Amino acid sequence: MRKQRIVDLLLSDHSCDAVEAQGWVRTKRESKDFSFIELNDGSCLKNLQVIVDAQTTGFELMEHVSTGAALKLRGALTPSPGQGQKWELKADLLEILGAADPSYPLQKKRHTDEYLRTIAHLRPRTNKYGALNRIRAELSYGVHRFFHEQGFYHVHAPIITGSDCEGAGEMFQVTTLDLHNVPQKAGKVDFEQDFFGKEASLTVSGQLAAENLACALGRVYTFGPTFRAENSNTPKHAAEFWMIEPEMAFADLNDNMDLGESCIKWLIAYLLDTCRDDLELFASFVDTTLFPTLETILNKPFMRVPYAEAVSILEKAPRQFEFPVSFGTDLQTEHERYLTEDHFKQPVIVFDYPKEIKAFYMRLNDDDRTVGAMDVLVPRIGEIIGGSAREERLDVLERRIEEMGLPKEEYWWYLDLRRFGTVPHAGFGMGFERLLMLVTGIANIRDVIPFPRTPRHLEF
């Protein structure tokens, strides 16, 4: 007999005399002659109700069945007289695949997120995190589907790099040197003796590699892990996170803004169509405004506001900000949320930022004061996308690298793209975890990634 997933059994259009289900016990209710088991195998949010009675082979094992135990059950799938469930399993065979020790920590139905982070290896078994991980998987598939339908090629950027894409220096170093006996040369670490013969780090972005490939394939995207050694404990930052990074040749800033807006809207619509049951859990227990927020994002065009105008709005705001804002300062989360939640009441794309607060590769505007950068801001999260038109002019790019104090020799290959057939091009990075926070209402990035990596936290 072939075992079936619980989601398939619950969606069955007919009863069946012989089915097999395997899963973990969520709850058990006992009486003298029979017991009810709520069984879940992770394939959906709902449980399969199983009836075990004295006629069930293995009925005597029920005293060893507890919450968290893994079971194999065979029997008849029959209509359920109970409300809210179409089918139930009348078991004729019970086997314990794995008993659960009485210390199993998920006996209660509700636990705090803080507590569940301490048992990251078990929290996916809860309703909330089971639903989150199913949404994460579906959203990941949706990302690939969206870009495939838009004519993008999925490319793989290196995780180990010798370039600091952002120029911030907050990178994890990769080395095979003996840290107890580090080789020295002229009073400094001799990286010539390291594996790559030079300093190497974990990447903060796949963008620069994607630009290379976009200048050959036209439209590409990367989707992979990125790393930032930023000692930050905010709800939006993690040391390891996933980034969606498209790059388009023959594209400008307007093309970039169009792509960012259409990508977010397409993915939200896709999830509402494919993950409605799991999303309803978050709308009921995490953020009761979740569905109205998502519908607003879907149904309203994103506002497009120059940075100078956004700063003017913030300076005139009828409230005090923790961080004062003026032209030349970077926008903080409180500013971004004010624009999206209070002033415009919808997503906003802020563009044309001062060159001093943006990366060297962003295209310098004709005013020599701003660059063709854009940030997509959404309610509750703030920035979810950061991108720009890339500087395609060799002389301007070289000057910007020098102004930023970066070693030009490290970017020889990047400059080559401007020497050999340069084209206008643009791209952005969208934080996958921030997107998950948006579509679930979860407020902390630690709760949308299975095993969060944050300062002083490295669980197994």
C-alpha cells in the first residue's frame, strides 16, 4: 500500500477502504474504547483526524503515543461527521515509528517566538513555522517562475569573493591560514600564503557578477545567500540572508522601477492564489491587517517620489523623528514607514539620491549631485528593494571609484565591461526575508529564516 500525504487525503474527492498515512501526533484525546489522534505530516496546515479503537491492530500501543510521536496508520478514509473536516481515517493498523520523550518541548499549543528561537530545530513542527516554511518554499519557486516568464536567465554568483560590492567593509573573512600562527610580512598578515593568495570574503551581493553576465545574456538574476558582518540586532538585519538580484542590459532607472513593482505584485498575487490557508493563519494570529495591506499593494500603483521631495515631506511631517532628516542624510526605517503608512498610505519608490550616500557603481545624474538610485518602500518593512541604473561610462566610473577611496585595481574586470561594448544597464537587490516579512506580517527577520545567523547566535 502506497502511503499518501495528508494534504492529498484531505483533498480527496472520494472515500477509500485502504489508505496509509504517516506523520507526527499533534494531539491525542482518549476515552475507554477509542481515541482521537490529530496527525500532521507537514504537507499542509490542517491535521488528519484518526480514530483508533479496540479493533485496531496495535491499539495496545496507544499508552505510548504522545504529542510529537511519529506514527504509521492504515485504514479507511471515511466522511467525517465533525464540523470543519471532510474526511477522517478509521484506523485498522497502528505502528509507532518514533516515540516522543515526555520532555518534548512543544506540548503546549502556544509558545513565544523568543522561546522557539532557542529550539530552532523543532520550531518548524509548530503551526506557525510549518506554515512559514511552506510559504517560503512556494515563494522561492514563485521567484524563479516570475523571472523565467520575464525572459531572465538564472545565473550563479560566487559566494567567495575578493570584491566588496557595497564598499562598506562589513564582510566575513574566508581563510585557511592557521589563526594560531598567522604568517606575517612587513608587520601585516601575509595573505599571499592564503588559499587564494589574497584576501577573500563571503559576498555581500551577487550584483557585480550578475552585471558581467547581463552584459552577455541581456537579462539575468541571481538568487542566493549573502553575508554581512554588521553588528546589528535590529528586527530587519541578519548576518546571513537571501537576495534576489536581477540585472538588465539596455535598461534605465524607469525600467528598473517597473520591474521592481511588477515583481512584488506578481509574487503577492501568486502567494494569495497558492498559499491561502497558510496566509490565513498569519492574518488571524500575527497581523489582522495582513490581507488589506497586501490588497493595497496589489491594487494601487507605487508612488514615485524624488529623494529631495521625500525629504521635504519628512521635514514638514507633523511628528518628531528619532533621527532628524535633511538633504544628504540616509532615510531610516521610521522615515520610510512614515512615507508609506502615514503620508501616501501605499508603497513608495524613492529615487535620485545624493551621490555621497550611495555606492560607487550607481549612475551619476546630469546635476552631478545625485545618482540614479531607487529604493522601494512598503508598509511595516520600509525598504524592501534597493537598486539603481549602473554607471556605464568608463571615465565617470573610474572617477567615482577614486572618490570613494576604493582600490581601482581590484575592479579591473568591472571596468572592462565599460571598455568593451558598454551599455546602459540597471538592476536591484530584494531581500527575500524582508519579502517574507511583508507577506506574513512577521515583524522579526529571525522568524522567517529557518536557522537565523545574528551576532553571538550560531545554533548548530
